[in-house]
Amino acid sequence: MKIPEIFFSGWESIGRVLIVGVLAYVALVVLVRASGKRTLASMNAFDFIVNVAIGSILATIILSRDISLAEGIIAFVVLLGLQFIVSWSSSRSKMAAQFVKSQPGILVYQGELLRDAMRRERIDESEILQALRSEGMDSRKDAAAVVLETNGHISVLKRAERGDDSSLR
């Protein structure tokens, strides 16, 4: 009985996936290590896009017979090179940084919800309450500020304890 190709297309295909998969993975690890720690950071939307694209390229290299290992490695180099150029430029140019990075947004200030900011950032009160609970707070009144960070994380700044001379801790 012949197995349909949808289930098994032959040992040659399996061997290609194994060999190309291992080599592409090794190449990616070497390139990521060479390009620096920032490469796989999820710091902003641009970094997220690069991470998704790296995964897509890796999958394509491994599974597509139409893409050679060399072409895939060149795709990694191009993507990581562009990511390096953009991150290098944004660390040296305010205009480049503004183009690539978003700004943090304050959602709660001194316990009060900033509804316009919440609408603009598409964050609802339940998400803010979840962030407060994860910081051990029962109420938004306990927060000096709640901030939507540039990476999408919600940070909570607690109100100062009485007798503490700083306004935030």
C-alpha cells in the first residue's frame, strides 16, 4: 500500500529538513550572537516585527524546497543588518527614535483614570485593575501612576507611604 504524499513524501525530504534545519538554526544562533543582545529583545513594535520575521524565515528555510540554505542565511543577514542599522540610528538620532519607537503613556495619575489616554491606547479598566492586582494593590487609588510602556507592558508606580519624602517609589 502506497502512503499518500501528504503524509510522507520520502526520506529525502525528511533528510533535507533535518540537515537544513540544524544548519539554519546554527546559522541563526551565530548571527544573533554576533548582532548583539538587542536583536531578540521585545522592546518595541519594530523589535517584535523583526522577531516574527526571523521565525518566518527560519520556517521557510527549513520547509521550502524552493529556498536554499544560502538564500535563507542571506535573508537572516539582511534582516538582522537592517535591524542593527535601525536600532543604531535610533540610539543616535532623536528623529529616527521617534519614527521607530512609541512613547510611554500614562493611564492613571494619582488614582484617577485618564479616559482619553485609555481610549487612545485601547486599554480598558479591567486591564489596569489586573496590573494593579499583580502589584498587590486593591484599588487604583493606591497608584501614583499606571503607565503603558513602549513594549506594551503596563507598569504600576505605587503612591509613597506616609512619612516618605518621595512622591513615587
